[in-house]
Amino acid sequence: MLSTKRAIVIVSALLLLAGFAAAQKRRKTVDVVPNPPTVNLTADAATVTLCPRDETRGVGRVQLNANATSPDGLPLRYTWKTTGGRVVGNGANTVWDLTGAAPGSYVASVEVTSGDARCTAFATIPIAVVECPPLREVCPNISINCPDSVRVGAPLTFSADVNGGTPGAQASYNWTVSAGTITSGQGTPSITVSTAGLGGQDVRATLTVNGYSGLNCTASCSTPVQVERIKPRKFDEIGNVARNDEKARLDIFAAELQNDPRSAGYIIATGGKPGEAQKRVNDAKAYLVNSRGMDANRIVTLTGRTGGDIRIEFWLVPPGAEAPTPQQ
């Protein structure tokens, strides 16, 4: 009987010890459950501006940084998600690529897991994508270089310096001139103009630079064309010759005046006795008018100094030419 009771006590004691051991094991299991991690998510920009027309502003990338810690020092794993664009990388520091995203608001999120994946932390951050403002058309700076003057008949060159204006505009050049003819360079920044027959005129060149929507981008510059100096031409000169010889020379002079009906004939006498030069030019004119049928208005007589040998000059003077003067 005593033996049976002792056996019961021993069994009870063993059961108590087993229960206590199980309880201790359960307590130890609860004690090793890891603490959850913490995470703070930041971005290097809150707004991304995309300009497809500008290669330097057509790409939108944001640096994301997940500052996470595990109180128990356990390894951390990162899972990234976004509502637009894509995340490049899978660690704590990644790049959010929003290239090509439409304007709007987007959210990036990160889930941080530690230990055996029973403990996680979660964080989000918003980013706004905006379109760059509408392009404002601006004329380029146009500066035209032109010579101070040019000889009549010489080629005249105008050249332009064009810079600035609306980025990416496809500029084209159209020149107009107030006089003369553009002989080369139309459609380029430099032209050459013919000045034939333009003596005494100004040539104004105007450049219109097209390609800037709705804008009139022009500039002008003028160059005077020098007046061509027309010189009189001494046709003949005689001394104190016989009257018949003088008439023969006057016949040739009259024929030249008839071949050049726009020119005037000048007869200039210098030297001789007082009054002699005047008589000689009067006689010469009378011969041309009365014997050769010349218009008296086309014949001009002038006299110069007296003394010494008599000299008579015959001049052809075109329109606009400076009149010859006798020696004094």
C-alpha cells in the first residue's frame, strides 16, 4: 500500500516537472519574437517637370532613400511599388524613373521586412509630374552688315548675323532689296546685289527670318551707291592754223557731235592778243551752226587768258559731266 502511494507521488512530481518545462519553453519562444523595423522614406524632389521638346528636361528621375532600421539588428529586405513610372533598383536607395509619365500625382511605396518576414514597416511618398509651360515664340537677334558705300557697277554684299530666338526653330532667310538685282545668296545669311545703273541711289536690303510662328522677324540696312563721275573729253586742239585747216578740223568735230547727239560741244580759246580769242571762238561756232547745221544751243564758247600763242580746244561734254574750264 505504501509502495503504491509513493509511486503516485513520483508520477505527480514528474508531471509537474514536465508542465513546468513546457511552460518555460513557451515563455522562451515568446521572448525571441523580433521587434518590427522602422522606415522613413524621402525623395530628392517633390515635383518633376517634363519638357519633351527639350532633351535636357525630357527625362524625370527622382532619387528615393528608405532609411530603415531593425531594433534587433536583423537583415532588411525592401519591396518597392509605384503608381506610375518604374523603380530602378531594389535596395534602400533607388531611382524612380518617371520619363514619359503624363502630368499628375504619383505615389511610391516601400515595404521593409526583417527577420522571418513576420515583421514589416511601410512608407509612401508622393511626387507631382508637371508639363513645362507653353513655348513663347521669340525673334532672333538680326544684325545686317553693309558697306559704307560702293562704286556704281561694283557688286554690293550684305551679310547678316542671326542668333538667339525660340529654341529649336527652323530658320529660313528671305531677302528683298529696294533697288538692283540679287545675283546670289538668296536663302542664305549673305547676298550679292548688282549696282549697275544705280549711281546716286541708296540700296536698302531687308532680311526676313521665317520659322518663328506669328512673328515678323526682320532687319534692314542701306548702302549708298556712289555717283559715277562723267568726265568731259577733249576731242581736238589747234593753234594758229590757216582758216581752211581750221574748217577741216571743225568738220570732223561736227561729225562727232552728230554721232553723239546728247553731248554738247565746247570751244575754248586762250592766248593771243586781247579780243583775238573771243573772235576765234565766235567764228568757229558760226561755222558749225551756219555751214554744218549744228544747233546753236549745243555749242558753248569760252575764253581764257590772253598773251602768247593762240590755242583752241574742242571738247565733247556728255550730260551730267563737269564742264571744262579755260586757263586763266
